[in-house]
Amino acid sequence: MPAAGVLLGAALAAAVLAGLLGPASGSTLARRAGRPVWETARLLRQRRRGVVAADALLWRLGLAGPLVVALLMVVVVPLGDRVVADLPVGVVWFNAMDVLLWAAVWLAGWGSNSAYGLVGGYRFLAQALGYELPLMFALTAPAVAASSLRIADVVAAQRELWFVVWMPVAFLVFLGAVLAFSMSGPFAYPDGRDVAGGVLAEPSGVDRLVLLAGRYALLAAGAATAVALFLGGGSGPLLPGWLWSLVKTLAVLAALVTLRGRVPVLRADRLMGVAWLVALPATLLQVLVVAVLAVGRG
């Protein structure tokens, strides 16, 4: 399926960018760029570690969940003028897939029959309660401006001016939510070192590889959606639309992976305070401004 290939390629690009743009570790640039390849080869050779009384079916469903959710997210995102599933409620579909991710990550922790994994799963749920409402209203702003929940219509509404110009708060909140649902940077609380890796404590071999690939795929899916909702999708001079979409997605990915290694991890309670007391009111005000301007233009 072409969408799956593009998503996996973007996830690999995110992993390479993480090695190149993350905090320097003293290794050469070539070694840092090739780290995802060597790590993939190592995990493919590594034996799966069994856990006593683990619910293997639910555990592996949870481990594969992030990768599946990322793929389901991007099926409604246009690549230039092409889209796999041009749903009239594409914005709602994206948000629904994010909620589906809650179950996947919790199952990855609960199914392992590990205290560390279970704590990691519950940490993700607590974190999700913090970012979900700001994310919902950040998604509402471009939908209101375009008077449509279809993502292709949102892209078309940005022919004259990208939405990031007049809804920057929604854009920044959306990018923060992308980091949160991919458990990256300041939102890596569910796999914290204080709980031996949390949801990553027990998976090994192919299981661990699938979960890590899912996290990078979520980061890539979020970046691609940000391009469609706020950065004009495939609009741009000279290059074809699909190539502009990829270039913008890689630029957003580079910004996200650069940020994620330079901001300390937030506990879920502190995230809740910032999200509900700062991000949520700011996003609601952004939606109000967008609604007033959209009515005025109409």
C-alpha cells in the first residue's frame, strides 16, 4: 500500500533526524545517522523475552497499535492532490484515531503483566487527559476557518494564506499534542527511566522494534497532518504538490526531533496544569478569533 510505504519512509527519516539533530553523543555524524539501521538489525536478531502470565494477544495488539493508528491517521491526509480516503469528516477521524491510541498504549502496558509496564500505560492515560482537550480545539480552528471537516477542503482554503499565519496558537498546541501522543521529548513520561522504561520495560526483539517504529510513525503522521491543516498542504512554487507536502513534513519533523531532546520531561500532573490552565484557554480564544474572522469574511 503506497500510504504505508510513505509513512514508514517518513518514520525512518524521523529516526535518522533524531540521530542527527538530537543532543550530540560524541559519535561521528555518519554513525549517528546510521544508528536507526544498526538498532533495527540488532532488534531483529534479538530473541523475544517472555513474561510470566502475560496476556500475549492483548500485549502484542497494544505493541502494534501505535503503528496501525499512525497509518489510519494518514489515510485522510492529502499528499499533494492525492488522498487514500477522502472522508468528509477527516478532522474528526484523525481525533478518533488519537483516542484509539489510548487503548493501544494501555494494552501495551497492561498486557505485559509487568508493574513497570502498567504504570507506563496509566501514565499515558493521565498524560492524554491533559493534552486531548487542547488538541480537539486546535483541530477545530482550521475546520471552522474552512467551514469543513474534510482535510482536502482545509488545504484548499489556504490558497491565499496559510492558516499558521492567523492561528499560530492552534498550530503550536497541535505540535505539542503530536509530541505527546508519540511519547516524545517533554511528554516521554510513560516510558520514564524511573519506571525502568514503563511501556518499553518488557518488549524486546521484534516487539520492541514495532513499538519504537510506531512512535516514530506517529510523529511522522502528526507532522504530515500539521502540514495539511496549517501549512497549506502541497501548495508551493515550481515543485509538484506531493513533493511540497513531503518537504514541509520533513521540515516539521526536523523541528519536532530537535525540540524533543532539549526540553525536560513533564510529570502528568504538571502537564495537566499547563494544558488546562494555559493551553486550553489560549486555544479556545484562538477558535473564537478564527470564528469571528471566518464570519466576517463570509
